[in-house]
Amino acid sequence: MAIDPALPKTFVKTITGQDGIPRSQWNSELEDLFNASITARPLHLPEAGRIKTEKNKEYHYHWIFDRCGTDPRHERVESLRGTGDWDYATSDDVEMYCADTVKQKNEIRNGDRRLMKCPLLVWRQIRKSQNLEAINMINPRGRGERNPMGLHNMTPGIPSSIVEDFADLRAKAVVGEVSVETDERGNVTGMQHTGNASLAPKKKGD
């Protein structure tokens, strides 16, 4: 029996070596695993949306929502094509792992998604725009050298803070934000808050 070349050599050596499992003790699944005449075939199609080879490397390839059927929705692909930068990917551009995704030469489809392409420079510009937008979302006060806003000042008019120890808690009690009750040993037995103050107990291990 020819051994399936897809098996790692170290695994084959472990099973068939001197300290491995005698062939007479192999069950049917182990026999099938080593049998090169049986091709591994998944129950589903995990490779359906994967590109095996990019023949035309001048483009970036992206799956775009494009539903057909009784309730078609083609707005997304048509709007992208309207920019002049995007077009449908073809079998001349890519080779797919799953041949069933290639419906015809200029239509590569995986369910409600259709494969499209745009020039690499355009894609890099798009990704840069997305990254800049993400950076600016954590610094809504504007660009420049100012530090990003934190949790304590992201919500206007509702100051908040994290209590690290009871000393900090008692300091807040002085200004009337938090009322702390302690026993004769100084241990906190209860607490109340007023106004916009809120209390969140620290979890064990924090």
C-alpha cells in the first residue's frame, strides 16, 4: 500500500517505526489514513471562498455581497463598478480551490458573494483611509500631538474613574461623592453613592 504523501513524515515514522503500532493492529480508519488511493474530502467546503492562485497580481481580490434569486440585491457590486476602479474578477485573474465557485469565465460566486478586483494601489489607499479613520475614532478631539481620549473623558458631563484602593474611595467620600461605612477595624462594611458617582466592585485578582 502506498502511503499518502499528505501525511507528515514524522507522523508516519511514529506510527510505522519500531515503537509504533503493528500493522495487524491498525483499525479501518488508520488504514484509510495511510491509504494514498483514498482522497481526503471534507463534509463541507472550507476552501470554497479561497483563491488558490492569483494569476494577475496587479489586482487585489475581494468578496462583495451580490445576491441573486427571487430577491436580488446588486447595489453593492454596481456601486463599486461605478467608481471605475472595481470590476468582476475572472478565471483569467485567479484559480479557485473549489471549481464550483466559477460559474462562468467572468462570474466567480460563493453563495451571495461575488469576487471582485481593484488595482493594488487603490486597495492600499482604501486600507490607509480605514486605518486613519480608526485612529481618529480614538482621538475625536482632533489630529495633532494631543493624547487619545480615555474612558474618563469620553462621555461629556459624566466624569468617571477607577478606584484602585480604599484610600482613594475615602478621599471621594470627603467631597460627598461616596459614603463609606467601616467597622472598628477600619474594614469597609458598606457604601453609598450620590449624584453621578457609581460604584463597581473590583473582581478578585484585578
